Amino acid sequence: MMAAMIERALNSASAPLRNGAFIAVVGPSGAGKDTIIDYARAALGDQPGYHFVRRVVTRPSSADAEDHDTLSEEQFLAAKQAGAFCHSWEAHGLHYGLPRSVDDEIERGAVAIANVSRGVLPALRQAYSNLLVVHITASLDVLAQRLASRGRENADEIRRRLIRAAPNACDPVDAVMIDNSGDVSNAGDEFIAVLRKSAAFAAISEQI
């Protein structure tokens, strides 16, 4: 691990992190990505080696959404300019950022778990040798019901989100697919099994 940290310090532009692992959770709105992540956090959060990333978003927190840190757009852009984020992206008119501390956790050998946009996956692949994409999905009927129950969007906005949820060329072909159409515990337990396997793999890769 120390050798990898020295190499990255000397040549950060070309040396991906080889310790730990990054679990990139993707999927359409309404699939329950945050719900599944919260389920796994409740089961694994007190165990060493798992880092559930708290994102920074230019949106106020609410009871029916992900618990995150909030910045205004001006504050977010200033923080980005100052190097506060290891990765950031824009989606649906909002800015999202992953704190720089994520890289520190992975250097220490942790498995970092974060809900991300598919558009940031190329940057993540360059940054982390041990990257696994987990695609949380659900049937279109379930997605429509969940989006409507949130009450955040009108019918046209929900229709556009469902169109974006259809399979497309941007979907990662190597992703682990988890269907969250049914009981949360089914998909949640499947996700936890993936995280445990990733932790075991990361522990072995550190010794190579």
C-alpha cells in the first residue's frame, strides 16, 4: 500500500489507486439506489473497511431524499476550484461532488460506496484500479409509481425520466445488475453480498 501511495504522490495524473475498491452505484430515478445503499449502511456501517460516501449536492436535504451535504452553486464551484472534490458532475440542473477524503479511504484499503452518474464512470475507471459498477433497476411500472409518489415532478417530467430509464448504449456492460422491483431486503441483501466480495477482493489485491 505504501508503494502505491508514493507512486500516486509522484505521478498522480497517471497512477490509479490500487488499494481498496470503489463501488459505483448507478440506475434510473425511482430504482431505489439510496434506499439500497442505506440498507447496506445499516448492516455494514459499524464494520471496518466500508466507507459510505456522503455526497455534496446543490440541493437542500429533505426527509424523502438522500442525506447529503448542501452547498449553494456558488459555494460548490468555489469548493471545486479549491480541490475539495475528487470527482464531480452535473445532472438535472444540480452539481454533485464526492469529497477528496474518498481517495484517502481507498488508499487505506476501504471499499467506498457512492451513488454516481453514469457520465462520471470513465473518470472513475481511470482513478481506481478496483472499480465495480452496480446497476440498480426496477420495472417501468414500479419506477413510475415511485416517481409519482415522491411528488417532485409533473407527469411530463416523469415521462422523460422513464424514457431515460430505458436501456441505452451508455449503460455499462460489465455492471452487476440488481432488480429492486420487490422487497427492499431482497435487493439489499444481494447488494451487501457484492460489497463483502469486493472487500475480500480488495484485501487480496493489496498483497499482490
